[in-house]
Amino acid sequence: MTSFETDDYSFPHEKQIVEVHEEDNIDTLLCFAHIQWESVFQRPQHLMSHAAKKWRVFYMEEPTFEETAEEPEMSVKELSKHKNLYVVQMKLPQALATNESNKRITELLARLCHDYKIENYGTWYYAPSSIHYTSALYPRVAVYDCVNPIRTRQPALIDTENELISQTDLVFVNGQTLYEAKRNWHPQVYNFPSSIEKAHFMQARIELPEPADQEEILYPRLGMYGAIDECFDVEMLRALADRRPDWQFILIGPIVDIDERTLPKAENIHYLGEKPYQELPSYISNWNMALMLVSTEKATNVHSPTRTPEYLAAFKPIVATPVADVLSPYQEMGLVSTAADVYEFEAAIEEALSYDKRKEWKKKIDDFLKTHSWDITWQQMRHLIKTHIIA
């Protein structure tokens, strides 16, 4: 594929002459994502799936660099399950210097806007580094959805995030603690904790057919799913599995940015790998309870427990490490138990396994979930976006 000059595919610069489309005033959203669409189905996929019901959405995965790539390449794929949602992938030669690669990505973006007649659009950022190649864009509205805090060991990225925040119209954050950390950085910061597709996870309240790779695992089963990364409490899992060989620990999800050899291995620890989002209820249905093992040493105090409402929707008791956004509101409402060390974890798990009928607890969950869904979250976000679109 040949390279593309920005002059050949120029961005629309005159915001005041853009045609108004219906009541939303935009018809396209460019989402600069930090995860691949086909990875674990998370907040970005949920929100962009809802956005695609009204607008065209171009889900821009972070560019990759490959030794075999001779020229910048771009692929655009419309998803069969989500009309109006396109996944955009860009590949660049490994040898390109930073400045040159940003120029080439800018050119590819210009070509995308030309080919798909993208003129009346907004931008949505997850990856702060995207601003290095989006400066030529002139969106009608710009949103930064801050999912995770920037690690303090990444000072350059902190500066990049500050620059992004200064250029956006709206900042959404994932959880109360993160909101407190960001609320003074921008005049329009709103807290939208990760929500839930209730009907999907409520399927796990009944016994569903057992997945083949889980059916031979003994009981009781203590499960967890999501990325196994540097924030995962490896030592807690190791200690629990060692103290209680009669308990079976099931982990579902990819191993990300850590050495797999450092993970504890035992007969009662089962790494089942990454599973499609649609299959998760079948696994959860056949667990006795769920665990949330977040390392309080490696995770920041603004770590957001995104899986909590999903486990609760399945009526699975949860024992978690005392992360701030678990303590409030989940522990305060009596929905989740927390434990600080292996002895407290063992006692809390034994208590959770010892009784089954929790009518009052289940009612609290259903009352809590009445106001929590991705649909509700998106409608609230969309209202804010509409009020900030430049005419």
C-alpha cells in the first residue's frame, strides 16, 4: 500500500459550515481506543456499541509496528454484529521514527475521513498518546473517557494526558476515587463507573450448561475473570491455594504484561484462558462464588473494580481486596465482603460458602442494579455530549 499525503486527503477545518444532522448535530464518532476490539469485552466496547445505534463509529485501535511492513497500511472492517461500527487497524514499518510515524498515521486518518466522507464528527479518546497524530482533526465535540490512572512511572504519559484533557470538552471517569483525582483538572468532569449489561449476566443466576473445559473441575469453585496483569495479587492466590487445596480456583482471561512463569501453579489453580464475552455466564453460573484479587501494593488507590456489578448480577458472593471503590459503595451496602490478608480471605470465603439462601442480599442487589446499566450510562453521556457540540 502506498503512503498518503495529508494534502491529498485534507481534514474539514471550517466547523461553522458543517451541516447539522438531526438533533444530535453529528453523525460520526472517531474513538481512539487503548484496547483491541476483539480483546476482553469491556467499557469501550459496551459504550461504542451503544453509540453505533445512533452514529457511525470508527473504533481506532492503537497503531502497530511490524518489521515486515514496507509502507503504512490501514484496514477498515464493519462489524457484522454491530451495524455502523467499523474497526480500524493501522500497521506501520518498524523502522519509522516517532515523528515520522505520527505524520504517517495523520495521513492515514486523512484518507479515512476522505474515503468515508467523515465531516460532521466527534472524537472520543481512551489512549492519551493518540493526540500526537490527531492534531489536524477538528471535531465538533471531544471526549476523554478516563478508565485507568496513568502510572506514576510514566511521567511523559502524564504530561500527554494533561495536554489531552486541556483540549477536550468533556472528561468522563471510571469511579468515584478517580473522579476525586481528576475533578479539578477540567471544568466538565463526570463520574460514570463501569456499568453492566444486566440481562446478559443475570442468565448466570440459573444453572447453565457446563463449558467443556470447566466440567471436570471439582467443587467448591472460586472464580474470577478479566486480564491477569501487574495489578493481580499473585501472592494472595498462591497463599490461598496452598492453605486450601480443597478449594478450586478458576481464572478466565488473558495474561497481560507479566511473566507467565511468575504465576502460581497448583492442582487446584485452573487457568482457562480468554473466553468470548457471550460465554461468560455459562462459566460464572457454575461457580460457588467470585474473588477479586487486586494487589494493594501494585495497584493505585484509584483502581476501579469493573467486574463487581457483573458478579452481583449473577448472584455470586464476592470476597475482594479492600480497594477504595469496592469499600464504597459495595461493602458499605453489604453487597461485597473485603479481606486484607490471607487469613481474613479464608474466613470470608468460608462464611460465603457456608450459606446459600440470601433473600435480603439478593433484593439489595436487584435494587442497586435498577439504576445501573450500560444503556442508562450511555443515555446520560449522550445527553452531555449533545449539550457540548459546537454549532
